[in-house]
Amino acid sequence: MTPQNSRWVGFTGAAVEAGVRAVFGYPLQVGAVRLGALNLYRHTPGPLRADQHADALVMADIAAEAILGLQANAPRGSWPPSWKPAATSSTSSTKPPAWSPPSSTSASARP
């Protein structure tokens, strides 16, 4: 990962400065439902080995199932009881932000 050939110009410089040399992203999804991404960072450059890649896929599936399981037990319109959102300002809410579908012009990166 080098700032000169990065797809994420605003991110790469700070990541390299922090010691990141490889980034891997895995979708958190169950069926067609996409919940987010599992992003892994490493201080050595290069791809994951096949067993590491397989482990990351399993962890992404486990995380997606856990998110759905936690949310299933939460009252409608609120965070799951075990989640404690960080208060970032005096106007922060205990409710999750409203979800809106991504715009049709946005592109998503996949591993």
C-alpha cells in the first residue's frame, strides 16, 4: 500500500503513517442484506494466505449474524441493549441514525 498508487487518496497517507501496509475488506451480509464491512489492517505488505482469507470470510459471516441477532432483540428504532453508542456531542441521540440506501452513483469496493 503506497500513497502514490492508492484508490483512497485521503485515507492512504494517514494509514501508511500509522504503519498500515495492507488493507482487506469483507462485506458483512446475510443473503442480500448488507450490513457493513469487516476491514482488516496489517503492518506487513502483501496478500493474505488462503487460510487467512478463509478465516476472514468466516469472521465476516459470524459478525454479520451477531449484528442481526443483537438487533433482533432491540426495541424498534433503538440500539441493541448491549451496544452503547459513544456520545460525540451534546446533541447525540441514543437512537441509531436513519438508514438510507446508497445512491446509484456510489461504487463499492470488494475484495
